[in-house]
Amino acid sequence: MILEELIKGTDTLEISGCPDADVCGIEIDSRKIGKGYVFVAIRGTVQDGHQYIGKAIQSGASAIVCEEMPETPDPTVTFVRYNSTEAVAGLLATRFYGNPTSKITLVGVTGTNGKTTIATLLYGMFRKFGYKCGLISTVCNYIDGEPMEADHTTPDPITLNRLLGRMADEGCKYVFMECSSHAIAQKRIGGLRYAGGIFTNLTRDHLDYHGTVENYLKAKKAFFDGLDRNAFVVTNIDDRNGLVMTQNTKARVTSYSLRSMCDFKGKILESGFDGMLIDINGREVFLRFIGRFNASNLLAVYGTACNLGKDPMEVLQVMSTLVPVNGRFDALHSERGFTAIVDYAHTPDALVNVLDSIHEVMNGKGRVITVVGAGGNRDKGKRPIMALESASRSDKLIITSDNPRFEEPQDIINDMLAGLSPVEMKKTLVIADRREAIRTACMLADKDDVILVAGKGHETYQDVKGVKYHFDDKEVLGECM
């Protein structure tokens, strides 16, 4: 591609050098620059890409996209200045990779909880319908059946468009994608065309980045504001923000609920640890999922499939064959008669959902033992709330380490303990070693008890001082049980 074609129609402020330079690649990471590449210098939250312009030129960059021109620009390199490189990176990337979302049907899922479950189930469902599909999620990215490791919930705009380009080239008809609030705020999804968007719910999370719940909400809402009139929305009206999200969208709005009149209505008829019988729009179906929050997720899946033109009865038939996503309400059964559940719940609301669902199924039989920690270098304000919600819904609480990152585990634990009263402290144990905490929970459990190990879900590591050590909650539970 010629640079002039790449930047045509964009809001350039200044161009220095030859605009007809050949473009062989595009990157925001100077370490990945090759000969003839465009380097997009983005001012990130941790590092400023402008500091690496020199390195990019040394590596062979033929053009630099920036917000600030060097005092003495290299005459052999073309510089293109914009007001915001973050805003234009996605558009340049999608152009370079041949506008992949014009060749696929892309559906985005956003909200605090449920994104991974909904996106993954839709991916599995549409593959069962016989389509080639792509998945972009927290757990793993897939090009049809080929797994590709995921570093972020939503990749950077270059990686994202490269991935979508491969999906289009390999014949994927549908792609289901998690859209994180960070990705929306940082314009990582800029330039993409979505056929539909799903809103799950909104509760406190990522305030270390967004600062306030209002900013967090605005980031989520911006996704729906950007949909065009040919797109559809499936929104959860059981969440008070469900209709707020769609106030300014041009897209066609449909809704789902377990409580109110809507387009896709559900009601749980029976539930157990093997699944639930649910009525969806007047038809009963048994699904191998547990809890109201999963019933809500499944309504979103049903509504999305219907919006994509699938027959409702066929959708229900396929839904009945789907199984929970790895690390999401993942149940293990002990020979001693107790059940252990691994779940990614790492926000106060997610913990409430999971623990309330456990109590609904138990119906007063047995005790609940919860093992939970909180991630380091993240929103500290949610830590005491997580401990309080866990303690109020558990017979025994074990507070432990999650991914401490660059914080001291005991400091995180102390933040959590600050949310507990003296009465709640009496049923609380503190065991910083996560393996020992899980082992202790298994030793304490009797027949009919349920252990919840929350916070890490699908993760197979523990992040300590920048090093990821192997650690799998499910694996450790298996050993202990």
C-alpha cells in the first residue's frame, strides 16, 4: 500500500516528506518495526511512543505517525502529524488490513460481567450451526478451531485488525468479540464496523483506570453510540443502565430480562448443580448452566442469535448442547460429597451473583466456604466490598492472595479485612498462600458443602513481581480433592 492511500481522508495536521512512500506494515510497538513499516507513536498510560521514534527509524520505518514532530525530522522518513494518534490508529490499521469487518459479521459484547461467557457461547453455537467463526476473548482467541493466546481482553488496534484480517481470509463468517472499557476508551476498536452489540451489566470495576463509575459508564456507552443504523443491540434491562446504554444509538434496540416484559424473556423453572430448566419466550429448555446470572447470559446469546436471523427453535436446540466456559462456574464433585466451584468473579457484583446462585441451588442444605483474594495494582476501593459481600454470603471465608503483581499480598489482604466487622472476622481465616488456602477449604468441607474458589477462573498463573508462576485453581482443587 502507498502511504497516501493509507492516510487519505483522515484529519492530518501536517505531512513532512514523501507521501507516496511504500508501506509494508504498520505497528505501535517499535520492537516489531521492519523495513518499510509505519510506526504509530501513541501516548500510552505507561509509556509514550514518541520516545521510540528514533528506534523505529533505525529498524527501517519509512513513515512515522505522531502528535509531535521532531525538532529535526529525518529527511529520509515521512512524518504525518495528527491531533490524536490513538484515535486514528484503528482506522489506519483497518485500512491496511483490507477493511476486514466489511467481509465478516462482527458482534461485540461489553459490560462488567458475562462478556467471556456470552462471546464464547455464541462462537460455539454458530460453529454448531456449521459456520466458520472467530472469537476474541479474555481466555483465548480462535480462528475457527485454531487457538491463539490472548494477552488482553481486547488487543491493540494493529493486532486486532491483523487478527480480523486473518479471520476474513480464512473464511470466517461470524466473529464474536469482547469489548473492554479500556479498549473502547483507548479507541482500539476504531474503524471497525459492528453488525451488533450486546450489553450485559455495569457494576464497579476498573476505577484504577477510569477514576469514576460515570467515566466507566461513558466508556461502555461510547460503544453503542458508535453503532450505525444497520446494526442491532441486545441490552439487559434487568440492569438499571441497560436503557441508558442505548439512549443515543442509531442501531435497532432489542432487550432481554428475567423480570420484565421484553423481546427475549426468561424464567428459571428448576435448578440444580447439573443445570436448570428455563422458559424462554414460552418454550422450556434444559441448559447445563447454573444461576440467574448465567440465565441472563443465555438470554443474551438467544437474543443475539435471533437478531442474526436464526430460527428460535433451532437456537434453543443448540443451546441445550452448550457447556459452561472454562473457569466460569466450573464445578468439580468430590467423592466425599462436597462440590467445589471455580469462578472468575473478581468484582463485588460478580461475587454476589455467584454466591447467590450457589445458595439458590443448595436451598439451605450444607455450608458455603469461600476462598477469595483481590488483584494487586488494581482498584483498591473494591477490596473491602469484595470481602464484605463474600463474608455475608458464606459460612466460612478464607482470604488469600490472587495476583499480587507489584503489591505485597498482605497489604492487599489488609485492605480486604478492613471491610469486615468483628462478627464477620470470627468466621474468617487469612491464608496468604493460595494453594494452602484451597487445601484448607477442602479439609474443612463436609458432605453437601460447596467451596467457591473465586477470582482467577481460567488463569493458569499467579502474577508476582512481574513474573507469572504456574498456578491453576482447578488443578489445585483436583489435587486436594
